[in-house]
Amino acid sequence: MGHLQDRLKEQIPDLQARAKKLVLEKGSSVISDVTVSQAYGGMRGVRGFVCDTSNVTADEGLIIRGHPLLDIIDILPEEVFYLLLTGEIPDAPALEDLSAQFKEKQNVPDYVWNVLGAMPANSHPMTMLTTGIMVMQEGSEFKKQYNAGIKKSDYWEPILEDGISLIAKLPALAAGIYRMHFEKGDRIEHNPELDWASNFAYMTGLDDPDGDFQKLMRLYLMVHCDHEGGNVSAFAAHTVASALSDPFYSVASGLNGLAGPLHGLANQECLKFVLGVNDHFGKVPQKAEMAEYCWDWLNSGRVVPGYGHAVLRCPDPRFVSFLDFGKKHINNDNIFSIVELLYEIVPKVLRDQGKAKNPWPNVDAASGSLLYYYGLTEFKFYTVLFSISRAMGMIAQMVINRALGVPITRPKSVTTDWLEKNS
């Protein structure tokens, strides 16, 4: 057992007691009403289940365990995983222990590479990633202990063990897929001196003389870790895990949702737009030119990718963190300069147009430009990066839900006939 496991053993009884008390004392309290438009509109805004790892507010954006993102922007991904689970940022011994657990379990079995090597050469990197995860399911500790008759109250422990094992392997798995799919050469072994995110950057083999790409990966893999429980990837993983499917099955399910063009692929569309601006002008345009371009774009019936957020009434703090990183580390780059210029121009244009209630950018409006600058130019790999990070939030939610004994997810559906008669 490690520091993280010991801390959770201390915390979980209180968490269980709080949940039990809420159900007993306030179990009949109504927390949401559902309209017909919500039932047909993807259940947007319907409060239907509990997620303690993070929440998103209109005025602050992502808040992780009570910490607004920008207040903890310098912590490592290992630290944010500990925070997601316990509500605490680990002290030095706890961080060292968790990092050691990741390093102990980081090697991807050879049979995974054999399977991936047998796949069609044009297989999408996300297909390769979820296939690799599924192939490793045979080693699930939860599956083993469940079949042996583990007590329900102890389910969370092998779930966490599986989760740590999977998270530990994701950098090597993803970097190996990158080198395999894009024909970059042989896989690169991990560097025992590097942290979890830095090792991913190192194993891609991308040129990084100043270590800035490693710094970007620490930031990137931290800020994408979680975003409440109702987004497609988190909710898909939650639903599958509620059937007591192990983390390998559940994370793969969530990441298959992340692969959709309305979810994890959005950063590609944002970068394509920025590159299109650069191609159109052949330079960084003047403000007036940029505003006219955006108006022409909107008047043609299209949207500016990455802008016009459905929830936020402020810039996405994840966007702000990437913008600040670029300002600190990037000089004289047209692509990033266009991202900065769009931030100056687009919100005003959208306000003047009057169709977007909240004209602010989300994280996708900036993230792709930074990856592109550091040489990771293969668009279809970007969602794999997102996946490495988002798995932390999925697994943290699974551990907590199994500790609380949350039952299988099974909302009630109604028919169109029923709505016509009863609404």
C-alpha cells in the first residue's frame, strides 16, 4: 500500500457516512426538473448524479476539488490525480510514493505491441489506443478479485490498483503508437529520471533542446484531467463502470466517446481554422483584417471554432493557461500570434453579431497551436493526448463511486407518445 491508498482508507468512511446521511435526510429533495427540450436535447443542464472530483461554473470555469484551475496551474499531473481522489495536494513523500508506483507499473506488455503491430497500417491512433487498453484488460486486478469473491465495500481498492496500472502505462503506450503510426522509428524507452508527463514527451522523440515541450506536456496533461462527470467521455466511463466493468473496459469506453468530432476532436478544428487564417493572409493580419475575415466567415453560415461557449461567462481558464504558456515560451510564431489576435477580436465580433450568449474561448482555441509549434503536427494524434490526461478523472470518479457503492446507472426513458400525452 502507498500513501494515496492509506489516505483514501482514512477518508472513505467519512465520505460513505456523508452520502448515507444525505440519502436518509434529504433523499426526497428535488435537485432538478427536466423539460421536454432537455429530454430531446441531450439532457443538457439536467442534474442527475454526483461527481465530487471537479465542477465547472459559468464565472470561474473548471474547479478541481474546490481549487480554481488557475490557482493550481503549476502542479504536476501526478499531483492532480492525488487531488482528484483525496481533495488534497500531496506532500513531498506522498508525491514521491505515487510517482514510484507509476514508474513501477509503466511498462507496456509485449503482447500489446504484437496486437497493435498486426492492425491495419491506417488504423486511427485512437483506435490503436483503445485497442491497447482493451488488450491489457486480461491483467485486471479487479476482475481477479471480483471473481474470487471480494467484499463490495472493498471494490475501490482493486479499481484503484487497476487505475494506477493503466495510467502508468498510458505515456509509453501513446508515445509508442505515435512512433509506430507516423513511422518515426523504433519505440524509445522511458527515462527513469523524468516525471510521468515529461517521459511521454521524451518517448515521442520530438526535438526538445530546452525542455519546453516537456513543460508543455506537464501543463497539457494536468489541465485536461477532468471536467465534471456529465461530458461524453466521463459519463460513458461512469455508466460502463457502474456495471462493475473494470477500469480497462470503462476507460476504453469513455475514450471511444472522446474520439467523437463533437468532443475530443474539437482542437483539430480550431487549429485548422488558425492555419487557414495564416494561409489566407500569408502573415499575421492586422486587427481590422482579422475582424473582417471573421465577419465574412460568420456571414457564410459557419462558426469560429473554439468560441461561443455554451456555459462559460468568462474565458476558459484552460485556454488562459495555454495562452500564458505561449506568451512565456513562444516568440515570433505566426500561428500562436494569430491565436492571440483571435482572442482580441472574436469575442467582440460575436457580441456584435448577437447570436452567441457567451462569446468566450474554450481550451481548444489554443491547445493545438502549442502542440503544432513544438513539432507535434499530426492532427489526428491530438485526441490521444487528451485521452492520456482524461483517464485520470475517469478513474478517480470510478474509485469514489465504488467506495460509495453507487449502483448501476439506469435512467428511465419515455416514449414520444408518453410526452405528447403527459407533458
